[in-house]
Amino acid sequence: MSCKNTIFLFLLVILVLTSFQVYAAEQQEKSAILIAAFGTSYHEAAVSIENVVKAAQQAFPEHTVVLSYGSRTIRNILKERDGVIIDSPLSALAKLADEGYTSVIVQPLQIMSGSEFHEILSITKAFGAMNDPHFQPIFFTNQEER
């Protein structure tokens, strides 16, 4: 075997191995945590929600942590007043799906099983292939199951 053939074969092996590594990296599961809050337009209260996001990032560094606000009114106030855009739970899940995330844990910040919680639950169930929609508000009783 000539020197040129050996070099060609060597480069071909490197190219094939590199391709397999890139393919394997692309196939790894991308996971995220979606913090679904009602929202707030008060800067002082927003600190509490930001602390939850930071705590999730520190506790689960292998996950991407995303914040969403369920209240359209709050999102509009923040956009108009501060130029801050925060996605709704629906749009955040859709973006994560578009970005290739295959596993999303939805963590609502609602403490009771009210209409906002059930809205997030129904949105989460619609994306059932991406996540496990079995979560509960903090103050949950078995009487609330349906």
C-alpha cells in the first residue's frame, strides 16, 4: 500500500469516526425544566420567581431551565413597560419542541388547583410526548382528583 493510500485511508477513518460522534451527540436527549408561574409585574415580587429559576438551574445543571408566565396581562405589561418578553407556557413548550427537546419537566408555581393550574395541566397534556404531565399544586387533596 502506498503512502498516499495509507493517508487517504487514515483520513477516511477519522472522517467516519467524527461523523459517528456528531450523530451520537445529536441523538442525546435534550431535557429542560419549564417553570410555569402566573407572573408578576412588580420587580420586588419577580425576585422570588427568579430565585426559583436560579435554584432549579443550580439543582439540575444538566437541564435547561425556562421561565414562563401564564398571565397574558402580566406579559403585556412587562413587554410594554420594560421591554421584557416572557413566553406563555404554550409558546415555551412549542419553542422547546422546535429546539429538539425531548423531555420537559413542567413545574407550576401555583399553590392551589385553580383555573390557571388546570390551564397549564391541559397545555402540558397536549405535549404529552415531551413530558410527564403528572404534577400537583402545593396544596393538593385527593378530593380534587377527577
